[in-house]
Amino acid sequence: MGERYMAGRRTYQPLLAKYIKIMLAFFIAFSGWAIVFVNLARPAKAATGDGTPANPYIITTAEELADIRTNMSASYKLGNNIDLSDFSEGEGWEPIGSDGTPFTGTLDGNGHAIMELTINRPDEMGPVGLFSTLKGTVKNLELSDVKIAGKDSVGALAGETIGDVIEPPPGPPAVLSTISNVTVTGRVEGDKQVGGIIGTAYNAQISWIDSITRVSGMDAVGGVAGKLFGSSLDKTIIRGAVIEANEARGTNLGGLAGKVDASTIRTSVTLSGVRGNMWVGGLAGRMMGGSVSDSFAVGSIFGTNMVGGLIGLADTNTIKTSYAAGEVTGTTFVGGLVGKSNDALVQDSYWDTDETGRYTSDGSKPEDGKTTAEMTSFGPAGTFPNWDGDETWFFYDGDYPFLQIANPIMNLQGIDDELELEKGATKEIDDVRVIHRDETPHDISGKYKLVSDDQNIVEVDGNNLVAKNYGTTTVHVQYHGFDQTITVTVPSPGMLQQLKVSSGTLSPAFSGDTLNYTVQVPNSVTDFKLTPKLRGSAPVTTVKINRLHENPQLVESGSSSNAFPLAVGENTFEVTVTEADENERTYTIVVTRAPAPPIPNPDPTPYYPVNEIKFEQKDVKVNEGDDVIVLRPVITPSYATNQTVRWSSSDPDIADVDQNGRVTLGRPGVATITATTADGGKAAVIKITVVAKKTVVKLIPSERVLVVKPNQTARFTVTALYDNDEKQNVTRDKQTAYESKSKDMKFRSERIKVGSKEGTTSFTITYQNKTITIPVIISKITVKSVAISDAPATLNAKDTQQLKLIAALSNKKTKDAAEDATWTTSDPKVITVSDTGELEAVGAGKATITAVYGGKKTKTEVKVTSSTKLDKLQISKRTLRMDPQETQQLTLTAIYTDGTKADITKEATWKVADEAIADVEAGLITAKSAGTTKITVTYEKKKLTISLIVR
């Protein structure tokens, strides 16, 4: 029978096992004032402190703990665990204080334990415990393996607590005993008023209690307190304990308290078995007045008369949002929740009819008895409609409700710590499971919330993450106050994922965001390779690697560069990644090659002749106006005695060299620099090519007019168009200068920041010999969106059309911003567009027109048709001879009856007869295997055939 009532029925074993694993975290604050006799003597052996709340005495030994009795009103704190095994002989530990001299100070366990507390005083009438009588504060303390035996008012921490009755204003402030964050293990025995923590608790505040004890007595026996009067009990769990009577006639036994008068019990749970005769309950044996809320009991309850899953006898008290799910056994007045009710009010409280074995409960409706299936398959709108599922309870199908404080969330499973998404990609966050302290996983799909720190980078759409822009942000997965984070990166296409070096180690370790590195290599390393790898299939046009002032190498992602010779000392390399929009990212690697070690030689005056002098690069190509470059020839052997070199230039007007190898650049052209050794006249030659400076034709801003809110920033770029039709982003070029008459306007990187004053201003951008002025509108009224109006779907050649750009403003008004917008065309051979948005059709085809204003962009596509009919098709080649894996691009031209021509390569339909031999897409032929086949191209019912021979 003992084994049965302790363990409960088999169905409830998982829940018992769950709570046996739980360890609670505790904290509560206490304030009050003491009005008792104070002995001002300092404890004889307290090592530090002055006993004030700000500087308590630090207790480090059992003797110092015993000396608390010399000053009962001071503040104390444990400095380490305290072992009381030396006080176990005879009657054991002498309780601190007495009925007339309670402890009124503060004892802070500081997370430490008092171990092996033994008291053997079964005939002593006074209160028995670590403290005899308590009218102060005890917190953050563990009592480990206690063995307590007394008579009346017996508890592990204190025999009794006393406090003032709380009176309504303007009555005096009440001094209450406060006990919080206390853990107890062991056994406590007595006769009357016996509790695992306190024997008799008068006017006490008790919270955050965790106890595994065997408590036994004759009357008023409980897992926390034998008797609870005018007190509050909150956030408490009694785990694996047994509360039992010494004899079959025991009365008033409860999992939390045996006898409860005018007190409140909140958010507490007992897993303990309770065994007695009369007034036996899972939480309280007998309760008069007060209330129980948000609590439950699951241990086996055994008695004879007035036995209940929660309370044996409930007298004029209230029971709300609580339940019982342990076996209940008795003879007279036996109920699933309450054995006997005298005007008790039971609200929203239930019992498990399968587990308790009871179908009635005094004071409750029969329908409040639920089957196990009903108790474990629910939602807040089902079996437990008025229960707090936000801050008090957890609800999961297949499990009983449990208190959040008793089994807190530890982590969420199914969530990556880091994610990398391509721009535009969507990632669903699903299959998320919550792990509580009992280590049981629960599916919370659809119950958690996703929050992004930066919606501009990653946007949350339900359970999906949408990568909007490049950057890194944090996404929070939130559930019941628990916050777990995911670091989400949307990598820029110009950011390398990896950069490997052939020798040495990058310092610091490679990261795509870090641009500068160093590498140290020994003198024995004479050449160096770099292997860059891009992120995924990024839209990047080029990856170039060069040693400073040398021609760059074009390198494919994941492939190694050619070997660069290393000179002794510093060698600077640049890895430049150019994105599709011509933005560049440059990584700089400085490789230092160590000098050659000294050559030991017994001859005090050796002479080592020069065998060879050479340049490690064959030629250098530089731009007109570049800085001075320094040439470093390599002499072999490196320890040659006379390494003097004479320098000369074939044309000093192009490249002049001094005797230190410093080359000053002049006019465009080619010059030869010769280095000749003084020893032996060995010579090395290098060719210097000075490329004529490109002339800037015009500067193209990303927006012709900027609209910025006061005290905010706006992004802009400026592109230089050269006379050779090349374009270059010069926004951050050293030669680019920004100037504004407004002192409040600041420039940084690719952003402009304005001041607080609204109005219109401007700034100028100067690069080389070109200057443009950008108007800036500073206004609280911002542009929300833009849309192109009056855009025709089709134009005939030579037609014109003026477009409107309707800007929707934040003040809910609109305006035509065509004259202030930035207009571009994807194909000026089809359509041109003026600065004010006027279209002119040039030739047949399609073009996309883009308008930008106020940081917002919109596009429209326009088709241009010829006013004449298609005459014939013309192909760039009618016969192709190719090798496997070779590619060739064909061009298809439409010739119209009026003589006009249009490139229709992409608009035409291409087809290969034998796809095993070749592939074709938009005129790009890729040879696959040897053979002969035909390729047909069709446009507006006209067809051409191309012969393909793959050798």
C-alpha cells in the first residue's frame, strides 16, 4: 500500500518523472523593520562585514553560523557551503533563538547549502529547526539531507514564524517573516505542527520553495508547513515527498500544509503522497477561509474521513483554476477535489476521474470530473476556458497542464543558430519544438512569433523569413516570454565566401566583411597563389587578382590564380570583386616574405659574386597620373656581397627612374627600365606602359533630385561615363569631391545626411573635370511610391511620348515628378528617354524604362514596331565548326522593307535538331559532342537554317 500511494497510478508516471527532474530558480525581495530586542554584539568568528544590509557578516564555518545567536537582528550571508555534521551527536544542533527571542535579521544563503543539519529533540516542547522562531528573512538557501526530530512546531528551517497582523491604513506597518528561494531535502518528524520547512507559520510570506522530504507527525502535518495562519504560499513545488501520520489516527495532513487558516495558496504543486486518517488532502488537510488558485496535486491520497484530491475539509474558502490527478482513497466524504465542503466556492477546477478513481467532489458539479483524455487534450477554449495560458500555465496535447514556474522553458529545437539566404529567397521556420526543464519536447507549430530586428533586410511573413536586402540581422523566435535568436545573413554578391592562400595563414581569419589581411611566409616561399570563392551563384561580372601596380588576373570562383613571384619583404595583393551593378569590393592582402637567413662562413672576409638579376614581373601597365611605383629586382644569390644596382630608362619623359628604383610616370607611351649590377654588369629589363588617362564625358547620379526627411539619411551613387563608353562607380573615389553650402549636410560613404531645417538646398559632386549639382528637398513629406503614367504599350518607330511619373506622398497627396526624376532606358537602340521623361522610338524591339524619385523606383516596358513589314532575316554565320565545350554567339538581324534593321536575337525562337550534339539559347551555341546537326531560327514566320559541325 505504501508503494502504491507514493507512486500513484501507472498512467501518471511520466508527469511524476517530469517534476522529479525540475530544479527551480528562485528570487524574491523583502523589506520591513524590526521591533524586537537586539543584541549588538558582533559574532565572534565572522570574518568580514559589519552586519548591515549593505555589508552583511560573511559566514564560512559552522561556528560562525552558530554565533548568529549572539546578534539576532543583523544581516548575514553564506560565503560557502556549511557542513554541520560535527553537530550531530546527542541532541544535535541547538536551534537559533527561542519563543521570546526570534531571529529578526536576514540570512542570505547566497546559493550555498547548509548540509547534514541534525536535531534530535523529540521531547522538547519549544519550536525546533535551524531557527527556533523566525521573524526575519531567509532567502537563497539550501538545506541538504536534514534529520529533524521534535515534538510540537517542528520544521527544517524554523519551528515557527511569527509576524504582525496586517492592519488596514492608517495602522502601523506589519513586520512579516519572509522565506524565499529555499530548497530542502531529508526528513522531519514530530507530533503536532510538523512541516518540511516550517512547523507553524504565522503571518509569513513563503515563496519559491522546492522540497523533497519525508514529513511525519500526528496532527497538522504538511510538506511546507504543519500549520499556515494568516500567511501566503506561492510558487512552491513538493517533489517526491511523503507526508504521513505516525499512527492511523493522524489528522490534518496535506501535501503543502496540514491545517490552513485565513491564508492563500497560489501557483504551487505537490507530487507527494499523503497518508492519514481524517482531513487529508493533496494540498491541504483542512482549510478554513483563504483561497487556492492555479495549483495542482498528483500524488496518491489515502485516508478514512474527509479525504480530497486537493483539500480534505474546505470551510468557507475559494478554490479556483486548480486540479487533482492522483489516486484518492477513503471511506467517508471522499472527493476528487474536496472531501467535505462547508460553503466553499469551487470555480474552474477539475479532477481526473480515471486517475483519482472518484466521480464526485463535494461542492463541485459532476461534469467537472474529467477523463484522462479530456484532461490531456485541450486548449484554453476547451476543458480549461478561464485558465491563464499566457503567464501561468502551459497547455500541450497529450500532457496535463503544468505551471510555467515549475517547469520553465529551456530552449527551442528545430531552429538554426545561423541562416544564410539569397536576396529574394524565402525560408519557412517550421517543425519547432519547445524543451522544458523536464527535457520533454512539445510541438509548438503556429504558436510562436517571429520578430525581425531589421525588416529592411529580413521581413517576417507568418512563419516565413523573406530576404529583402543585403545585410545581417537578428530574427527572434518568441514563445511565452522565451526568446531564441537566429542570425540571418543576406550576403552581398560582391562578398567572398572564402579566400584561400597557397602558403601561410590569413590574419585575421577570413570573413566576407573584413577587407584587410596579412600573411607571413618564410624566405623559402618564392611564389604565392590566391583562390577566391563567391557566395553561391552571385550575379558578379568579374573577380580580379593583382599584385599592386601589375596587370590583374581574371579568376573564376573557386579557381586558383597564377603564381605571383614573392620579393623579400612586403608584397601587396588586391582581390577586386565587381558586381553586376558595377559596385566594387576590394580585399587587400599584404604578404611578408622573411629575409634569407645569414649564411655561416668560417672565412671572415668571404666574397659572393652576383650570378643573376631579374624582375619577377615582365611588364607593368599603369594609368597616366598614377603615383610613383617602386621596382624591386631579385639578385641571386640573395647573400651576394655587392648588390649595388644602376638604373636607367629608355624614355624618361614616359617613365623616369632614380637610383633607388623609384619610377615617376610621365606622358602616355612605353619605356624600358634597365637595372644593371655593379658586380659583373648583369642586367634585368622591365617594360613600363603608361596608358592615356580616360576623359570623363559626364557624371550620372543615381537620382537627379533627392528627397530626405529632416535629420535623416539618403543613399546615392554617382557614375562616371568616359569617352570610351566605359562606366565607373566613383562615389567613393578619392578624386570625388562633395560640397554643400548647408553646414548641416554631411557626406559619408554612399549616404548624405541632412539637418533639421525643412526646405530646398543642393550639393555639388566634382570628379576630375566634371561637376554636377544635385537638388535636395528636405521635407517631412516623403515619397511612399512612384508609378509611370501615360506609358504606351507600343510605339511606332520615330514616335515620341511624354511620360508622367505620379509620386504618392506621405501626406496622401500626389504630384507629377517627371521633371525631377532620374530616367533610364535598357536599350537606347530601341527607345531613348530624356531627363524629363520624353520617349523617342528609335528601332524595332523592346526596352524597359526606369524612373527613380525620392528613393523609390518603378519600371515599364515599351515595344517599338516598324512602320514597314519584315523583309528578311540575316544571321551572322550560316555554317559553324566548333570543338566540344566551345561556345559561339550568333546575332540575328531583322531587315524591314524601308531598309531599317533591328537586332532580334533574343526575340527569335531557336531550336537544335540534335540536342545530344549541341544546345542553343538566345543565339548562344554550346557544342557538346562530335557530330553534325542543324539549328533553325524563326521570327514572324520567317526561318533560317544554320549548319553546325562539332569536330
